[in-house]
Amino acid sequence: MSNNQGQAKGYIYTAQAFVSWGLLAVYWKLLSHVPALEILAHRIFWSFLFVLIFLSVKKKLHLKQIFRNKKSFLTLVVTGLLVGSNWGVYIYGVNAGHIVEASLGYYITPLVNVVLGMIFLKERLSKLQIIALLLAVSAVAYLTIDYGRFPWISIYLAFSFGLYGLLKKKSGVEPMPALAIETMVLTPFALVYIIGGIIDGSGHLFNGTLLTNILFIVAGVVTTLPLYWFAQGTKRIPLTSVGFMQYIAPTIMLLLGIFLYNEGFPIEKQIAFASIWLALVFYSIAVIGKFRKRHKSQ
């Protein structure tokens, strides 16, 4: 495969991943009659099963090495808790009519990564990055004061996902085996919830429609495949391209929330989003500047 073909394939893989993550809101809306915790339990359990099958088929089910490395394993326990809570808050946000607020969280995530890099990696911020952060903080403060409610869904999604990404890098484990460990850690809790619901009749598995049962099971596929596509894509294309493509998912979420699910987009949110988008312009200029400097020095 030529370099151009490899890059083209990388862009396709990466776009597939972000489009899938953007459209996940539609998937969870199909399960809006089910409590968010029950949906989360099924997402965890079926993801664990699917990723094990996936790794077995690919002949990459080498998890013993991770168990032997105590530091990597403990890091994945923490990232498992972070990603599980992130999934839960996102599912709750979607089915409680807060898709627009959830999209804001994923717009903010790159700016949160800047903060985390400054705190944990001692990275120095450029003037443009400082301006971007001030704009983001102003947008959240404005929403809280003028809209009358702190956008906790946005903030939790942004910080949990940012911390998840930071710790995942430190673990040094490939994405798919890492997901196997993360979901394995959470699966006992998920199973207790699912089995408890079957026993007392409150659960929807086998008590609901055939469509509900299918959606529960396929949740493992829609969780795992985009991660695989993302991992394959990022191997083939520059990280700056990945950085710009990451806005595909929250843009799809925002459009779905406004136009498909009629959540509304009042002036308060329009101003806050405009501030975030302007912050992301400054952030992007800073990223391009750093990339060019690095490229010239090589």
C-alpha cells in the first residue's frame, strides 16, 4: 500500500469513528424508555464480550502481560472508572434532553487537555492558548449566570474524557486490549445490575421488546468498532488532522439536538457556543504554529 493510499484509508477510518460517535445520540434515544444506569450496564457488559471476541478473532488476546504490569493494570482500573462514568453521564444527558449540552462538553475537551497538560505535564501555555482558555471559562460562567444552571454535564464529560485520554497514554497499552481491561473491571457491577433486574422484573432484558434486546446486545458493537477505527486511523494520519476532525462528533450532536430532537438553542447558548468556537479558533492557530515550528526544526 502506497503512503497516499494509507493516508486516505486513515482519513476514512478516523472520519468513520467521529461520525459514529456523533450519531450515538440517536442510538441511545432509541432506548430512552430504559433508565440510563441500565443502558450503561448493558453497554459495559456487551462491550466486554464483544471486545474479547474481537481480540480472539484478531489473535491479539494477550492480556496476561497487562496483568503482570501492576502500574499499567492499576491505570486501566482508573481509566475504566472514568470511561464508565463518562458513558453514563452522556447516556443520561442524551435521554434527559441535553444533547446540546453534551456536545458543548466535547467541544471544550481540547481546551481541557491544555489545562491538564499544564497541570500534569508542566507544559507552558502560549498567549493564544491562554486567550482560548479565558474565552472558554467566560462561556461557562456566562451560561451558569445567564442561563441559570451550571452546565455540569458539559464540564464532567470534558474533564472525565480529558483525564481518560491523559491516563490512557501513560498506560502504554493498545486501545483494544485496554478497553478489554476497562470493561472487565466494570463488568461485575454491570452484571449485578442486569441480573438483579431480571430477577425482580424491573429490568428490560427479555422483559421488553425484541428491538430493545437487540439494541442492548449491539451496544457492544457500536462502542467497540469506532474505537478500532479511531486506532487504525490515527496510525496513518498526522495528529493535527485528528485534532481538527475531532469536532465532527460534537457538531453532529449539536445539529441533532437542535434540529432532530428540538432541544432549542436560545440566545444564551448561542453566545456561549460562539465564545467556545472562537476559543477553538485560537487553540487551532496555536496548534498549527507549534506544528510548523517543530517541522522546521527537523
